[in-house]
Amino acid sequence: MKIPRRVNAALDWAAGNARLILIVLPLAVAAVAVLFVPALAAFAVGVVVGGVVVHIQMRARVARLRAEADELLRENGALRHQKTVIAKEVAKETAATESVLTQKLPSIPEEYGE
């Protein structure tokens, strides 16, 4: 099924302006409903105000948690780098020690082994 260009453009605009729509739409419903059902209008305004307050609070929490996660990832990367550097140094020291040990061992002739 092919979507008409105007509908696709409208959907793209709505996706880009989702926050605006989520605030304005309930307020428009409240403005129309206040004439017929005042309780529905009060409910719509309450939902909008509550949603905005919760969004603001959660935005601060999410920003703090993202900063903590970034810091933990940086620390993890630094620890991995430090572990890799230590492992390379230990491998170099072990290889150097083994080569010295091998050179110090006397060679045993084949005759004495039998």
C-alpha cells in the first residue's frame, strides 16, 4: 500500500513535533470540552500539567544516570587498558626470564641418558 506524499509529510512533521502535539492536543480538547463537560476539561488539563511536571523531573534523573553510566564506562575502559598494559609487561618479563633460564641449563649428552 502506497502512502500519499501529503500524509507522509504530515506524519513526518508529527514525529518531529511530538512534544508539541502531546501538550497542545489535550489543551485543545479541554478548550472544546469545557463548554459541554467541565470535568473532562479539568481532567485533560490535569493530565497535561502532570505529564509536563513528570517529564521535567525524569529529564533531570535521566541526565544524571546517563552521566553516571558514561563515567562508569570511562573507568571500565581505563581499567581494561591498565590490565592490558600490565599483562604485556608480565609477558615480556616472563619471556625474558625463561630465555635466561634456558641459556643457563647445561646440556646433557646422549651417552649419559642411556
